[in-house]
Amino acid sequence: MFLEFIILIATIFIINVFFYKQTVSEYKILQAENGDLIKATELIPELSPIVVRGFSTPNLWTSEDIRPGSRLAALPLIYDGFQPFPLSSAATMDLPTKAPSTAALIAQEMGLQVWAEHTILPVFQGLWYGQLLSVQTFALIGAQGLSQTTAFETILMPTEGDILVTLLYNNMKAYCPPGTVWKNTFPDSWTKTDTPLITELQYIDIIVRKGNLLIIPPHWRYSYKGHAQPKVAIIEVHHPMSRIGKLVF
């Protein structure tokens, strides 16, 4: 009996690894209308980004939340390892919240984590493996350079301002700047000097407005910009395998 249990667990693990590594090598944007997250989850097996239109964005993570004197204004904003700034400084300074621990703290303090656990997670738990899923949330200010998705699905939700999202599918990493040079940079700033194969590089840009969601599969690279300082909530939907992937990558 014990041996059968071990074999079952090993089989499930191998299946999860296989599906977690699956990617596509084309740009195709899928859509779900009227905020239909259930429809969006049905599109997940196609392994392409999904835009959900007409989603009811919560009234969280706006300039009002970090106005001087507000409860969140004194939270520390870590920027590239420099000394902490109060979060209220982000209203007047070009300081994106690049440190994941800071972005997660802001999300927790403003209630974004609880909101996602009660709004986003239950929809994904409708999948047959849904009880294995969990969410982790981040609240960010300003432009964010390239990072790679490791979550089962990564959801970008603008809460103030529109964003222009740049997407690269997994096979494009061969044409990116070598090593870790590509991290936290923007593809439109690369040149032949830092990106020898830049002529082979292909990426797409998508405008995501407040009221829409962009759901990105694992192993894609993305960055985004916006006018002024857009505020964006990021919800990572994880299963056990993607949690391991996040630690590795």
C-alpha cells in the first residue's frame, strides 16, 4: 500500500513537471469578455496570454492610498538596495517598487492578498487540481523591467493608469542579452552591442487598461511602462511545482 502511494505521488509529480514545462512558440492573445474568469481558466491549456475585459477592479492601490498622512504612506519603499524611502515618496519620485518583499508587504497591508484569496483563487480552484493552488500578491508603482514568469499563471491588474506590456515567449530568450543582463531592462532599449541577435528578436506590446486583466503563462518574459506612475497589482497563482520554480529562477 505504501509503495503504491509513493508511485502515485511520483506519477503526479512527473505529470506536473511535464505540463509546467510546456510552452508555445507563437504570439496569440486570447480573450474573455465581461470579466469572465471562468472562461479564462478554460483557455489556460492553450498556453497563450489571456486578456480578460470588463473585470470589476477593486478600489485598491490608488494614489489616495499613499497620500501623505495615510496609513500606508510610512511603509518603507526599497529601491535597488538603497536606503528605504517612505512609500509616500513614490507619489513624487520615480521609484518603482522593485523589491519583491516590499511589493508583497504593500499588497498585504492594503488587503490585496485577502481580496485575491477570496476573489481570484476560488475561480482557479474550480480546475481539477484547484485545491493545490494558492496565490501570492504584489503591489507595484511605475515601470517594471523584464522578469520571467514562474507562477502557474501571472495576472497583471492595473489599478491606476494604463500600461503598455511587452511580452516575449520562452524561445525568444536565446536572442535576449546574455546571462542576467536582460533582467529589469526594456527590449526597446536594447542595441546590437548588448544584444548581438537583436535582428532575430520578436516581441509584442499590449495595452492593458484599468478594468482589464492580462493573464500570462509560465516561462514568458514581460515588462511594462505607463504614463506617470501606473499602479499595478500582480497576482501569482501557484501550484507546488511553480513554487519550486520560483525558488530556482
